[in-house]
Amino acid sequence: MLSTPFDRQPCVLMRWKQAAVLSLTTFLCWGMITTSAMAEPLTARLGDIVEHPTRSAPATTASLNHSTLSAQIQANVAAIKVGVSATVNAGDTLLQLDCTDYQLARQLAQAGVTIAEARLSLANSQKKRANQLLQKDLASREDADTLQAEAIAREAELEQAKITLRQATINTERCTIKAPFAGIVTARMASEGQLASIGTPLISMIDTQHLELSAQVKPEEVTQLQQAQSLTFTAGADYPVRLLRLGGSINSATRDQEIRLAFISQPPPPGTAGKLTWQDPRPFLPARYIVQRNQQLGVMINEQGTARFVVIPNAIPGRSAAVSLAEDTQVITRQLGALQNGDTLQPKSPE
């Protein structure tokens, strides 16, 4: 049986309703997209988009003491107690010289002191006796004065003997070469049985307790280092450091300047090479926000609804650049292509 238009009416009505629902859904989705685009800001606060690049410079751990210990007396090397790369403490015995002759000299000096003390005692007794006799007119003034002078001479003789003993004692102490500080033996320049003269190099060692960090930086980076919040020496591990001395001489070949830093915690071994790292305290604007206008590079900012072009000195195309604007400056971040200085900024209208 053939259907009439009235029979198809419910189907047409259903299709119309479906189309209406689809159109409404599409409109709502488009409205959401448009609203989302409108919510995206045209500008951003400068303090929220700047970055602080990490800077670095070559650095090496430097010891304040790298000493070569030499003989202070002439004697044969009796024994060498340490080898190269040995770790020693302050006062440890490193090398022993044959001290027989100097020990004998010390004993002789000690005997000289004993003799001088006996002679002085006798001279004092004689002087005292002469003074007593002088008071009783049993001795002459000349005899008393002679004994007085003898006592003074014997006293000087004793002092001379004590100096000789002191020198002999020092020489016997010099027979033993001890570590002047805690460190590492870096070289052994003597051999057992060798005759060492005064000034003969025996052992070389480096201090491991008194260390500094030597870094080579550009002169313009010195101010950055003074303002940086933290400084780190990186050499396999990170070691916090602080500025110690600035203003070193500038190397004429590399144009670098040496600075010295102190380790805050346990330092690495002397001679450790690495790099000094720090964050540049200056705010840098990312390259994507830098534009070129009239052969100059700069940034577009929103100044009370008007676009203003601010030149960034020394900016390089394709690289971030240091800026000196206030942190709350509103930087234009979109639609930069056709934007010119003085353009009025209007909110983006729905499409």
C-alpha cells in the first residue's frame, strides 16, 4: 500500500530534531573554542617569562702549599719512610738522615755546659769570699774586682755553652725530616745511602687541607659572580663554593681573569679540574619574544593599551637577550608579525 505524506511526517520531524540538536551542539563547541581563544592572554608579565641562563668557567682545585723539603745539614740518607702518593699527617716522619755525628756534637755541647756551670759556681764563690774579706780589710779592692770580673766572664761562658748546645740540639732534630702539613707526597728525590748536602732536595709534597678554587673568567663576568646567589664547582660531583678574592691579573693571551674561591664543605683533591657554574643574575628575554623594527632588535610591550617598541642593546638574532625592564612590564607575546610601534591594542573578537 502506498504511503501518504502524512504517513512520512513523524520521520521528517525526527530528522529535523536531530539536525537541530547537532546544530546546537556544534554552536556550543564553537563557542567554547572561541571562548578559549579569547581567554588566552595577549601579553605576559616580564617576570614570568624571563630566564636566568647557567654560566660556566674552567676551574681547578689549587693547593696553597706545594713544598720541596731539603736537607738543612750534611749527612747520609739513612731511611726513607714514605713513597710517592703516600698520604701523611702533619708531623709524620718522611725521611731519616744519619745523625751519629750530630748526636756526638750535642753530647759534647752538653758537656761544655756542665763545665761552664762548674766554673761559674767557683767564680761566684771566690767573688763572695773576696767581698767578705774586703769588708774586714783582709783583701784589697783590686783582688775583689778581679774576682768580680772572673765571675762575669764565667757567666758569659755558660751562656755561650748553652747556645752551642741549643744549636747542636737543632741539628739533631734536622736529622729527621717531618711533614710540615697534612698532604700527599708527590716526589721522592733522594735515595737511601746518598750524601745529602745543605739544600739538597729530598721530598716534595702538596697540602690537602688548605685548598682554594682557581677559576678563569671573563672580566665582565666578575659582576655576575658577585651578584649570583650560589656558586658551584662541578667535577664529577658538585661542591658549593664562595667568592674569596677578585681582581686578579688578566691573561694577555686568553683575556681571562683569575679569581679565587673557597670551598664551603669538604673539597676535592688538589689538581681536580672542572668548571665553575652559576646562574646569570640578569633577566634574559627568550628569543621568541624579540622582534626587529627599523634594523633594531627589541621587545614589544603593552603601554596602557598601546604597543611600544623597546630596543634591547647588544641583542643577537635568534638568541635570548638581557633586559633591564621592570618585572611587571607587560610583554606582548602574540600577533607580533605585523605589530608596529604605536599600534592600538584591541582584544581579539570572536570569529
